[in-house]
Amino acid sequence: MAEHLTNLLDLDPAQLVAYCGELGEKPFRAKQLLRWIHQFGASDFSQMTDLAKSLRDKLATRAEIRAPQIISDHTSTDGTRKWLIDVGNGNAVETVYIPEETRGTLCVSTQAGCAVNCRFCSTGKQGFNRNLTVGEIIGQVWMAEFELRKTKGIEAGPKGDRQITNVVMMGMGEPLLNFEPTVTALKLMLDDNAYGLSRRRVTLSTSGVVPMMDKLSQECAVALAVSLHASNDTLRSGLIPLNKKYPLAELMAACKRYLAFAPRDFVTFEYCMLDDVNDTDEHARELIALVHTHDVPCKFNLIPFNPFPESGLKRSKNPRIKAFAQILMDAGIVTTVRKTRGDDIDAACGQLAGEVKDRTRVQERMQKMTEYQQKFGKNFGLLVEVNG
């Protein structure tokens, strides 16, 4: 039965060595298996021609290579590609590939839904269902790399052009609330016999789970992005409930501690631009004071908000975003404005809602919104961006 088979996508390099030992095999077999699975995309042990037939026979009856199944696959007009993948029990998560001239970035999910419930994020509005397994997390990288190669006619194996050059743990869920599976997946991304990514090219985004930030710095310090989104505790607690547990002073101290082990010498602060909420000149000056007071080397990534009706929020107007960015840059802080990608397939930042079990009756309330629009007109309740 399938449930008794060990999914080799669940095992990091050290665990695979141990597994081979249980089969009576030498450690070098683990490296061969890693290459076949993660560099060649093999899911059939009979394809692994440099393994002894006796080992292939053992694996065929005891193990499997099983990534989540693809439910849908959409490509945006800008080339962004989004997969909806099945993680069982009526749950699905989303994985997004963002192509650019010099790199290809994959945005990976770590949970079905999210328990953090940030006010501006549509994922959180659907509630939390469960953590993803290692195989479900790294399986997104495995699936995407070889789907992309197949689409472009690029051969599998280390000689074929790698499509995924960067990974960001910024999809559905809070990675640090699913710590062990996330770290195991990170170790596979970094291993030279698997994906061979450098720590600088793998970024984990957190809303600020302070104890787990410290733990990550010791176990697998990759580049760090922090969802900041506010310049003071009162505002941030209203946008990100987790701030009540780990307020800004604690978060800034954790960022500084992390940098002692990080591959980059700065933290990226993500800041979703919300009209008349967190986008005034005073908010920008508060941010400058915050990072300077705590002496945290950083860059800011300003994110134009992607509106959805349940949030009750609007996107800051473009001139406001530019003025806000200018204040930060004038203070010597590197600041970028994220280019919105994949809007037409709901693949943009903050839009990943997937199809998780609805624990907050969002679908029911959205149906009510549709009924009101039919009754009172199509613009009822809509948030409309006014350019200016």
C-alpha cells in the first residue's frame, strides 16, 4: 500500500544517508539518489541506471518519489506561471514562478492557509488548515523545475539550463510556524547534489516569529525578509496580530542577531503600501527612526497592495508610493518598489488564497457581496484605485 512507502522527497541529505544505511547500502548511494531525484527529476527507480539492480528492487517495494499533483497551471501575460497543487483532504496551495532576464524566482508555500491572519493578505482570510510536509514543500521546487524544462524542451540533469535560480519562501503560510519541514526543504535546496542554490539566493519571509528566527540562524541561515508593514506597534498590531506577541523592539533585536549568521549583510523589510493607513511622510520618518535606533542594516521593498474586498483596504496611489520611497532613500536606505506581476492570474503578492478549507466563512460572505452587487449595482463594495 502507498501509505507504507517512504517518500524520498521527505528526506534531506543526512536523512537519505541514514535511510540507505537502513537498507544496508553505503552512504554514496544517497548522493546518487539525490542527483537522480532532484537533478534529473526521476520518479521511477528503474531509470536510475547507475544503482545496483538489487538496490533498485529494494526501493521499488519500500520507497516512492511523490510530489503533490497539479490541479491547474496558468501562465500570465507577463510570463508569470502559477500552479495550484493538491495537498489532500480538500486542500490546495499555490506555487508561483516569476521569470526575469537574469533569473527565475519560485515562490513556495509552506502551509495550507495561514494562522497569522494579516489584514492585507487574502491567504490569511481563508484560515489555517495544516502544515505542509517536506515532500510537499520541496515537491513544489521539484515539480516546477521539471515542468518548466518540459515546456521549454530543456533536458533534465545538471547539463540542462536550470530554470529556478532563486527561491523565496513567500507563498501561502508562515514558514517559521512550520519550522522543521521548512528547514529540511531548505537544506535540499542548498545541497550541491540536489538544487545547489547558494544561501544568498534562497530567501525566507517571516511576519516576525522571534524565537524561530533565532533558531533558523543556527540551523540554516538563508537570506531573511521580514513582513514589517508598519512603523509603530499600535499600527502593526492592527495589521499583523502576531506583533502583540513579538513587538517591534523584539523583532528589530532578532533581526540584528540574525545578521551575524546570514549570507547577506542586511535584512529586507517588506512594506505593503496601504492608502491612508501606513503611507504618510510621518510613517516613513518613523521607519527611519526605527531602523536607525536599533541599528539594523536593511533595505525596504515597498509593495503596492493588491486589493480584495474582504480587506477593507486600498492601494496607495503611485505618487504617494514614490514620495514615501524618496524619504527613505534620502535617509540613505536602499528602497525598491516591487513590480506587480501576475495580477491577471491572481499570482501577485498577497493574492495567494489557494483552495483551503474555509474556516472563516469567507466564501459565504463573498457570495453575499455578489448578491448585494446584483441588487445595488456592480460597484457596490468595490475598492477602486484612483491614479493620481
